[in-house]
Amino acid sequence: MRLSEIGEFGLIKSFRKQIKTDRSVFMGSGDDCAVLKLNSSSYQLFTCDMIIEGVDFRKTDDLKFVGRKALAVSISDIAACGGLPRYAVISLGLPKNMQVEQAGLLAKGIFDLARKYKINIVGGDISACAKLIIDVSMLGEVKKHKLCLRRGARPGDIIMVTGSFGGSIKGKHLKFTPRLEEANFLVNHFKINSMIDVSDGLLQDLGHILEQSSAGAVLYESLIPLSKDAKNTEEALCSGEEFELLFTASREQANKIIKSSKYGFSVIGEIMPVSFGLRLIDHKSRYSKFSLRNGYCAEARTGRSFKAGYRHF
Amino acid sequence: MRLSEIGEFGLIKSFRKQIKTDRSVFMGSGDDCAVLKLNSSSYQLFTCDMIIEGVDFRKTDDLKFVGRKALAVSISDIAACGGLPRYAVISLGLPKNMQVEQAGLLAKGIFDLARKYKINIVGGDISACAKLIIDVSMLGEVKKHKLCLRRGARPGDIIMVTGSFGGSIKGKHLKFTPRLEEANFLVNHFKINSMIDVSDGLLQDLGHILEQSSAGAVLYESLIPLSKDAKNTEEALCSGEEFELLFTASREQANKIIKSSKYGFSVIGEIMPVSFGLRLIDHKSRYSKFSLRNGYCAEARTGRSFKAGYRHF
């Protein structure tokens, strides 16, 4: 059998079975970051993300934005866990015939964003490679009581998001600002029960929260904030690499978050018991039910020809 | 200008100029690992290494060994700093038409070695990629007084190595055992002034120690331990990916290390003042002088068609 048949999720599951970790690991693979015990008050966050020419960006894209994206994707993961990014190492696969100025643009994109977020670039590795590849590994820190994982959603929680969704491929996937400020505002002032960044797609990533929290959910189509590039709600629900935050909090906390209105947080639904499954209520109050087992957006995903595969394990 | 003209070292230098780090970074880019302040007694080590099909291994190589190598390269970096490996995250670029069993072999190579060295694999990222790519980022720990860097060599230090050199491309580059046990034996019982793992080649990596220590050195051709796969001493001096340890210690400490004779450590030369440069004394007591500025093994390196580029920055 080929990888294209079993799929990334199948492969990831078979890998996970073989992994054993010791007690210094609070949370291993399966969330936006690994969570390692650091000291009595804090955890260390550890994540990696690889972006590849022709898969995650086009050969013709401005390399300043490509470098920026490589770092921003990992910052988004740290943000989704409620932490602050601190250190990064970067592996580069560079084509031999690349112009030095192009490599300079790539570096500028990386270093400018690192400076903005006070991230120490502490090392790297350069290899010759036919296609441009950038892999960023990042370390962050989070106070124990601020840590957000996927597994904490509870029936009755209100489901909220930052920003708007849809059509990320038209530019946002390359130029997004990671929602670090929003994430830190949330964990500093409220009790967030679960959080994830939307890299696979809103439905898919909500599915990760539901799976790990053993919960169901109801979403209201009319509440999904659509970006100007969105085709329609269906596309917005399945669009990958939106890099918005998807999070849940108790009704009481959600009320306070909405009242704070400091950032554009939107309510999109509610966490339900697992037996409820995942249902989407449309504009005419009809509902569609999605299977938790078979994954979401199967059809929509095949349309994402540009984004051929991008998964955490 | 193209990258192939400026070269990896030129690019790395221009990158380094743009990097600023805060006081939590004891040592940023420029050594085998980055060294981060962890607590009052220990540092954290952070390193990454990317290996690419057609550059660092052949498409026909046993993927169990490829996976093993991906992890072993980073373990070797941690060892060279005197530390112990603890955690790793792994980014994989996998061809879509790869067989699932092949991916399983790759994973087995990684997980078996991780188990042997008690390394926690805590996460990763899978992308679709035309060529197989594995990038490992590893965290380690080292007691402050055991940390070894490249910059600590002093005139009068004896230069020593583990194992033997030459012809790594015939198999050792894929099947080597990282010298973690030897490195830990050294830092636990002796005062090691500088250490590096030989990935670029013995002369080249000694050059890194000399550059960062502002020192010169004399090497004795007759003392270079040749492996059974070595063509000759010149090849052994330039062969990359040997993954042996190259280290220096005072004469007194060196005597004790030799007497301990627990592992096969060999004396190969002596650290000299920087004005002495780097000289190789041949079997007939003639010496060749190498330029520190222009790099070593320029000729030999062009012969390394397989190992097209592999550098830390």
C-alpha cells in the first residue's frame, strides 16, 4: 500500500503507537506543541514545521514572505498552547543555483519576524536541495495554569474563533500574522478550556478538539465569520492554513471575553456531549451531521491541490 | 551571484551577522549545539540536522539506516557538547508513492535508536515531498562544568580523536554509532578544553576549533588512525561524516585519558599559538602548511560528489 492510500493521519496513528515517553513529558505528540516539564511554575513548549516549495508556497512567491511564513507557522503553534516563543533553530534546503540575494530575502523574512517577537535564532543547518525547504523548530514557555491543550473542551463550552475564514490560499496563508497577542490576552485574563490553531481547516481542527476531549459540537453556519476571499461557508469551514485560533471556554468566561471586545472574537457554536456528534445548523435551521470517524471536508480537501499535505503527529 | 559561488560558509557568515540573541542564550549559532540557560546547574542544548535523499543518503539505502542516521547525527552533536540527549521532534517530507512498509522501516530506524538512548520523540510534522527528507531537532542537557565548546582549545593542549578516519561514504556515514558513551566518559572524568564532532572532515573541523579558539595546531600524519575503508591519509583528513569526536585537553589530562585506555582514544597532534598556523608533519618529517582563511581540503572536497553540502550555522 502507498502512503497516498493510507493517508497522513493513518501513518501518524501507526507512528504514535510506537512512541513511549518518560515522566518528564507532560504531553507528547498529538497537540500543537509538545509540553515538557521545565520547573515548578512553567512548561517548555517544543514544535516543528516544515514548508516545501510547490506544496506550502509557490516557486514564484516573494521569499521574504516565505521565510516569514516558516517562522510564523511555529509561532502560531506556540500561541495555540497559550505560550510565548523563545528560541528557534532552522534547517534550510537550498537549490545550488539560487541567487545569493534571494537567500538574503528569505533570511530577512525570518530574521525580521524573529526580531518582532523577540525570538532567539540560535542555530541551523544548510543542505543542498533541488527544491527550497525550510524547517523551523521552536521552543516556547508557558505558565502551567495558562497552558491550553486540545483535550480540555467540555459540554456547555462556547466555541469561539479569532478573525475570519476562507480563501487563505489567495494570500493569507503566506502573509498571516500569528495570533500570539490574542492568545496571550486570552490566557492572561480568562480560563480557556481548549485551544488549537486552524491549520487543517476549521471543521477538521474542531474535530481534533472533539476527538481529544471526547465531545460533540454544534456549529451555526450563520455565525462563521467569512473573509473577503472566502467562496462560501463550506469553503470557509474547510480552508486550511487560516492560522486563526479556535478555542472553547465556559459560558460565563465566554460572556466576559465577548464583553472585553478587545479583539474580534466570534462565537460560532457550542460543545455538546459526544453522543451528539458534530452538527452544522444552516441558515434555514436544517442541520448536517458529520462523521467524526471519517474526517471532515473529504471533498473539499481534494480541491486543495496547492496544499498537498500538512499534518502534525 | 549564485549560492554555489559564495558557498555555504559565506552564506552562513552573512546570516550570522543579522542574528542577535538575549542573555538567556549562553552560546548561539556557531557550535555543535546552541547552549541555553536552563537552571543553576545545567544548560539546555538545542540542535537540528536535515538529511536529504540524493545528498545525505541514496534512494536505494535501507530506510531503517536512513531513519537511524537522521537521529544519530543530532545525538553526535549533543555528545560533542558533553551532554545527554533528551527530546526530539521530527519533520518528514515523504514521497506520495512511497510504500507504507518503507515508511515503517524509516520509523523503526528512528524509534529503535531513540529507545536505545532514552530519547523522547515528542512530535513532528509530515509533508508531501518529491524526495525523502528528514529533519530532526533535538534537545539535550549538560551540567555547566561538563559543557564542551569549540572555543576552549589552548596552546599546549593535546589533540585527540575517537575511532578511525576515512572512507565513511562506504557505509560508516549511514551506520555509525554516535560517540555518546565516549563523550560522557570524557566529560565525567576529565577536563576537556574543546570538542567537536567530525562531520565536515577532520582538518575542516579542527579548523573550526582553531578559528574559535584563536589557535594554531600541528598534526602528525603518522598518528592519524586510518579506517579499513580509508584510501590514504589525505582522504582520511578530509573525509566528511565520520562522526568521530575531535577534542583537546591539557597534557596532564591527556596522559590520564590515555592511561584510562577504556576506549580507543588516539593522540594526533598538539594545539599551538595562532601564529604557528596549522601544519601537518608527514612521515618524512616534512610539513605542509594549511591556510586557515581559505578552508582545507578544497581539492578533496570537490571529490565528495555524494556529500554535496552539510554545514551548521
